[in-house]
Amino acid sequence: MNNGNNYKRRRKDTFPGDEDTCSTDHEPKKKDLNGIITSLLLLEEQEKRDHEEQNDASNEEKSIMESNHKRKTRTMLEFYTNLQDYYSEIEETDRRKRKKSRAMAASVAAAAAVSQSENQSPNQQSKQSGSSQQRRLWVKDRSKAWWDECNRPDYPDDEFKKAFRMSKSTFELICEELNSVIAKEDTTLRNAIPVKQRVAVCIWRLATGEPLRLVSKRFGLGISTCHKLVLEVCSAIRSVLMPKYLHWPDEDSLRETKEEFEGISGIPNVVGSMYTTHIPIIAPKISVAAYFNKRQTERSQKTSYSITVQGVVDTRGVFTDVCIGWPGSMSDDQVLEKSALHQRANGGLLKGVWVVGSSGYPLMDWVLVPYTQQHLTWTQHAFNEKIGEIQKVAKEAFGRLKGRWCCLQRRTEVKLQDLPVVLGACCVLHNICEMRDEGIDPDLKFELEDDDMVPEVALKSVSSMKARDAIAHNLLHHGLAGTAFL
């Protein structure tokens, strides 16, 4: 009971206290709210001031950057202006130097003309008075000391032959023959290249096969000039010298050739030995497959392209007929069918005579080839032995051709359409050297690697097969063959 009264008393005592406390707590909360509002206002004002300060700072930086940009722009303009003035001064100085050098050259030329006119007769002076013009010297000065040394009269003949594959007398003969075709006249701009130098550029290029860059250095001429000279001289050789030094022999010469070949082999009525070789070329832009040389590619393991040269030679190794320029993929018998020699034979001009070829050619009424079957009789072996001696003449002639003119051993810079002219010139020069007994250095001898391809039709004439059997029989029974088997 007392506990219940105490509880009620406590509750009564507590509530009034609580009411006092609640009434007094509202005053501090109002004070805190006012302080917060004041603080927010102060912060807002501070942010405004900071923002204004930042704007002021950014404006100042902007003005500084603009002033720096203007200063840099002004400096660059001043620099370019000074640079332009500098180059203008240099150009003006160069112009004055060129003008001065031209004036000096003109004065020297005038002085030389005056001295020359003083030494000339009155008639010569009157002829040249109307055409006297001062020469402008603009050709680049290149050293041609090597050629000047070779062109000296006392230059050793063996050294000259080592460089040009022929003696001085043969070289001068060629120059005389070509003089009327390749000689040029002096102009007011430059002196013409002498005929000897023109011929020497061509022959040295063909003999060494060196690139035009080295030819240019040797002769003191431009690269394009050397290339042009090679083609011009080769064209002149083909048009002027080929009709004279490379042609089918007349009746008297054919009779002598028959006798000489019969003396070598015992085979009658042989007028020539035939062979076909390949000349390497750079892969052409058109008809690539036609010029692909399969045999050479397999041998060297490198993709090879070539064109063919078919030639007929006499006992001296002099070419009497050539067929140049057919693609390297063609076999020997295909090249023969395209040649002028085949057309001449079809016209009946080779009736009753033989041209000896290898097993790559078919047996025809006028083409005599060795036996090719596997099991040969003694008579057939003896015949092949003798016909091989005639074949050897042509193969050795082509070996000297490639050895003397090294440009035929490697891929050349000459365009495919110009190559037949160059190869024809090499054959003509070969003939001139052979006719004049120009020996070849043993170190220059070249071993041929041409393969005999089996013709599509090995026999094209039954009568020729009987004629070959009769020749083989006569050789053996007259003791002219078969000595290798005794």
C-alpha cells in the first residue's frame, strides 16, 4: 500500500518537472537554427567573393595569354621576314655569280674566236663571219681520264684488247665503217661526242656487261647518254655491218665450206653447223609464261626467263645465219620453224645440202641430226662420232660469242623490244673478230649449259632417214669413222 502511494507520489512529482524541461528546451533550438542560417549566409557570401576572385584571376590569365600569343606571333613574323630576306640575298648573290661566270666564259670564247680568226685565211674568216655565235657552256664536267688513256696512240695493244676484246686496228676499222652513220656535228650548245668514243662506249658495254652507271664513270658521260649511244651504235652495226659481215654465203663460199666440213668429218655436202642458245632476261611485263625457261629454273633453283638465239656457223665459227628473239619456252625445233632459214629451205634454196644440228632438231631433207635411239649399231655410233665433230664447231662458236661479249651471260638492263638489236650487233662483232683472227683470252671462255629438248616430231622425212643411213654406211666402210671403237 505504501509502495503504491509512493509510486503515485513519484509520478505526480515527475510530470511537473518534465513539463518544465520541455518548455525550457525550445529556446536553445531556435538559437541553433538562427546560427545555421547565419552560417549559410556567410558561406554564400564567401563563395560569391571567391567566384569573383576566380573570375578576376581568369581574366588576368586570359589577358596574359593573349599578350603572349601576340608577342609570339610578332616574333615569328619577324623571323620569317628575316629568313625571306636572307634567301633573297643568297639568290641575288648566286644570280650575280652566274652572270659573272657567263660573262667570263663569253669573253674567253670571244678571245679564242679572235685568236682563231687571226690564224685563218681571209676566205675562212668571211665564211664564218655570218655565223659567229658565242658558245654557251652548260655541259656537266665529268672526268674521262680512262678513255683518254685508252685512246692514246702509244696505249699498249694488249691492254686495249683486254678492255674491248679486239685490237686497235679492228676497232678503227669498225669506226671507219660506222663514221658516216653515227657521226654528229658540233652545235652552239655543246661539242659532239667523237665517233671513236661512241663506238667505244657500245663495245665496252657489250664486252663487260657492266651497268650503265660504271660505263658513265669510265667515259665521262651521262647514264642516259651512254644508254642512248649503245642502242644507236648497235642499230648502226646491224643496219650497216650485218649485210657485209653476216649473210648466207654465195656458191663459191658454199663449195669451200662443204670441202672444209668434209675434211673435218668425212660427211659430204655440209654447209653449216647449227646451235640454239638462251640469253637470260628480266621477267617481261607481258607474256611472262612464254619466256619462262624451265630447264634453267630447275638447274639453278631460281626462276629464269630467256630469249633464244639460233645460229648457223661455218668451219671458222663465223655466223652465216641467225634467228634472234623467240621466247625461251620454245624448243629448238619450234624456233627453227619460225626462222628465215626454214623459209629459205622451203623455197628450195637448201636443196642437196645439209645443215647439221643436235638431237633437239628433227631429221629433215636439209637438217642432219645424230641417231637418238637407245640401242645403236656400230655404224650408227660411228656416224654420231663424226657428226659430233661438226656440232662441236657451232657449240664452241657460241661459247666464244658469250665469252667475248659478257652482256649475254647475265640479265641486262636493255628493254625486251631493243634486245634483238643488241644481240644482232654482238653476232656481227663476233664475226668481225673471227674473220680478222682476233683470238679470245682463255680466261673468257664460257661453258654453255643449254639442254637439247626432244622435238615433238623427230622424223619429218623418210628420204632423209635413208640418206643418213647411206652416209653412216659410207663413213664406216671407207674407214672414215669408227676409230674410237678399235
